[in-house]
Amino acid sequence: MQRIVSSLLFAAVTLTASEAWAWPTAQIGGVTYAGPQVQGYAWKDQGGGAWTKWNSIAYRDSNVGDLKIARRSASSASPTWSAWSLETIDSAANDVGNGASIALDADGVEYVSYVDSTGERLKVAKRVGGGAGTCFAGSNWDCDTLVFGDVTDQTAIGLTYDAATLQYTVHVIFVKEDAGVYDLWYARKIGTGSWTTAWIREANSISLAPDALAFTSGNLPRVAYGESLAGIRLSAFVGPAQGNWTTSTIDANGVGPASLAIRSFVQNIAYRSATGDLRFAALNIFSGSFVLSTVTGSATRISLALDDDLDPHISYQEGGAAKRAKRKSGSWTLDVADASAAGYGTSIKIDTQPATDKALLSHTDGFGHIKVSAE
């Protein structure tokens, strides 16, 4: 509890700059031109010191308009990451994969939410393997269409697990737009049940990131986003009905999209200020309000993750480079992960095995290649 409390008190935050060399970075082979890409990570303790971990990156192949995935894994028996393998999720002769977001369950099974531009449809794909999927003949993925029409290229997906019922719930946040009116929506599927949707709120123009959705310790969803004329907003599910949400303003001078991370009692949001600075908001559990601070200037394409010590890591692009900011004991350290025409669409996850907290920063370069920088 002492570690949690100390991580939530922000009386004095100092900033230090790292002079470290850029991180080891590798390009994923076979990816000719990637549009927006998003990253997922999962780790499983299999007992007796055994473990397995998975790292997956979903992306839109901009050459053909397909949604694809790159994946790798490692285990205690073979702790070095395997080579990346590529697979098509959805091709369907349509322009698919915009607004993609990814989540992995505790066994490394991947779920991807995305938009099919034909008919502006919201879809969710789950990997089932064995060529038994429904996305196309011989597919390894099941594809569900949740909403037909008016869905913008913005989705966020997440999973929760009910230990009593042994079921996963899939949660999706998405945005609909009709005649200039924007609405924030919520979809969910409990176990093998059917998809249901509920309206959250009408808003000004919304900026929603693929990692904007996170969950409290009670498995209650929260979503952070940017809203024009209102700043950075946080909508929290309060239930019991699916459409019961409350919305608050985090920073009226913030600009979306925003990235949200929640672990234990820690709730953090990363985003940009109206002047382009990298901003950080942290919930103070005693006051119930968010404490705002500036991390550094001139940041775009922001992603946030928390490590096992509940310390925040923020990936971002600045000056054509992929960078990482990490806060430890109240001080921010800035690292250059990749300086070579990089940093587009950054996504950060924390590799917790074997027994370390190391950042994995995926991004694309100026030529549409996917690169992964490992701390």
C-alpha cells in the first residue's frame, strides 16, 4: 500500500533527461506498408516457474486495405522472442482495418475491434484458429458485425474476466457521426451471449484512441477522450444499466486523443495540451480529483502503460523520433527509442517477464514499416 500511496502524491515533480543510446529496434519483415497499428501484450503464469508471453500488433495493410496481425511469443522454456509471423484477419474485398484496437486474454487469444469502411460498419474479430473462422473461407478468425452505418474510424476494445462465471466480457467503445452530430457508444458481449449496445452521450467532435479504455478493480469500464470545446473528458460506467455513465472534465485545455491506464488504485491519463505539450493526469485517491502536470513539450501520437511498480510509461513522437517518458519516484526520465524517421502511431506495452519491467514500443517509420523498439 505504501508504494501505491507514494505513487499518487505529486507535490514536487522534477524532470531529468536521459543521455542513453537509442534502444535496440527491429523492423517486422514482410510488412510492406502499414497504416495505423496497435499493440497487445499478455503474460501467463503456468505454475512451477513456467510462463508464456505473447506480443501482437494489429495493423491495416494500406496497399490492399486488409486488416492484418503480426505476432510473436516466448516462454520460460524458450525465453527469446520468436520470429514475427503475419496473418490476415479480414480482407472481405472491402477497405477494412481503420480504427483498429486490440486486446489479448490470459491465454494470448486476440480480439480486434475495427471499422469496415464499406457501410461504415463496426466489427470485432476473435482468433479461433484451425481455419474454422467466419471472416472468410479458411480464416482463423471469427468476425462479428456489431453496428451498421455511421461508425467513425475510432474504436477501443478491452477484456474483463469474471472468476465466478469463468467468462470473459468483451467491451468496445466507438463513435458514431451523423450530420455533424457525434455520439459515444458502448458495446459488450458477455461470454457466449449476444452483442448489446448502449448510447453513452452526445458530444462535440470526439478524438478516441485505441488504448482509451481501461477498467477499475471492480471491472467497471472507463474511457478517456478529447472533445472539441470541452478538453479531455472521462466517462465512467456506473451501472447497473448498460447505458448508465457519468462524464467529467479532466483538463479543459487538453486536446485528444487520450490514453488511459488503470492498475490497482492508480488511474493515469496521457494526452496533449492545446499548445502541444505532453500532459499527464493522475487520480489522487484521497481527493478523488486528477492532478495535472506537464511532462515535456511538443509531443504527438501518445500511448500510456503502467508497469508492475505502478510507474507510468508514455510513448510519443517528437521531432521525427519515437520516445519514451517514464516517471520514477516523482521524476520523469526521457529516452529516445528510435530516432530514424520513426514514431508514427506509437503504442507502448510493458514486458513483465522474465521478472523485469521493460517497455516495448511499436511504431511505424516514414515508409510505413512497423518497427519495435525494446528497452
